[in-house]
Amino acid sequence: MKTRFCLLFFLLTSAASVQAAIVSNLVQDPGFESTVSPVLTSTSTPWFTIGEDNEVNNNSTSVIQVTGSPGSGVNSGSRAAQFAFYFDAATIVQNLGVQYDSSKTYEFSFYSRISNLSANSLHINPSTINASIWTSSTINGTYASRGLISGLTSTTTDWTEHRFDIASTFGTLGSFSGEFLQIRLDKPNTNTTHRISIDDVAFGVQVTAVPEPSGAILFALAATAGLGVVRRKRRSPEQLMSLA
């Protein structure tokens, strides 16, 4: 009996352990695939930019869409966003259009990669990214910063995933439940050593997925139940008399 109980407990806990958290992504065009223009500007949508020195000076924008294939220029799909100018600082922004609910568990993630080491001796600053969350009491109102993660690094060899649990990383955000959300990815430094690319941005609610029991687990459960039947069939007449 003890063996059957232990095996049953192991199977049930094993089935529970395969539950996974799935993020219902609230970001529009997370991989920069559907934006019509090859550049991101202060007026583009759903992604737009803030603080581009070149745009202020009426020059070409510093945030562009690059094309490629997975492992070559992009993390997935056929496009990614790139801070193309070493000497410029800029921020990629999206208003999510939804209100923050402090009773839910949120996650924020994206991929980044650096490339094209500059030959200019003036380009010496770190090629890092800041990720931040902003909120506003109205969807088209003035947004205020509610938390910042700075100095996120990546490599030239592969795409780096950055993933954050909102409650633990942006602890003060809970005070602004009901306000509209905005996310920002910022290249804070000018004169950086590399160009920086961004792809596959996600922000959403974690939903626990409960999978159907696998065939192996159902078979094992049936076999466990069958053990008792076999054991009862193998009892001797003396054992059966003692049970009477």
C-alpha cells in the first residue's frame, strides 16, 4: 500500500511540475515586423521614438528597422529594430493601451545584440540598454517613470534575452494600479562602441498553463491501480480465511 501511495504521489507531483507560465503579450508588433516605415520616428506607430538628436536637428533618424534571418541580424522573423548611429542617444517607446492591475503577475522581456564595432576613436562608451515602465492616469496623458533597469548588456556572438518579473523588479508600480502602461527601451549613451539591435519585445500577464495528462502518466496510474488487483488475486486461501 505504501509503495502504491508513493508512486501515485510522485506521478501527480510530476504532472503538476510541468505546468508553465505563458505570457499573454500586450505589445503590438513585438518583432518590428509590421511597421510600414523602415525607420522609427516620433510619429510612427505602434512604436515611436523619443530624444533622438538627429531628429531634433532635422537629420535622418537613428532608429531603423534592419532585415535578416534568425541568427543573422534578427532574433526571429525577418526584422529587428537597431540604434544605427554610434553617436546618438534615443528611446524606443510603445503605449500599451491597457491599465495596470496590481492583482496580476506581469513579465517584461526582450532580446538585444550588439554589432559593428566602431573604428572611430571617439566611440568609447558602453553599448548598453535601459528598460523602464511608465504610467499615466489617462491613455493620452503625461507619462511618468515608475521604474528603471539600467546598464543591460549583450554580446556580438548571440542574442541576449532580458526577462523581468514586474512585481519584484518594479516594486513601486503597485501604487499605480489602474493607470495606463507605457514601456521604453533606451540607448542612454552617445558615442558607443557598437550598434545595438532590439527584437521580440514582450510585456504581459503570466498565465499558468495546465497541460492534459500525458499518455505515459495515465498508463502509469492505471498500472499503479492494477498492482492492488494483482496482489489481491495472489493471496492464499489461508490469507483469505483470515480476512473473513
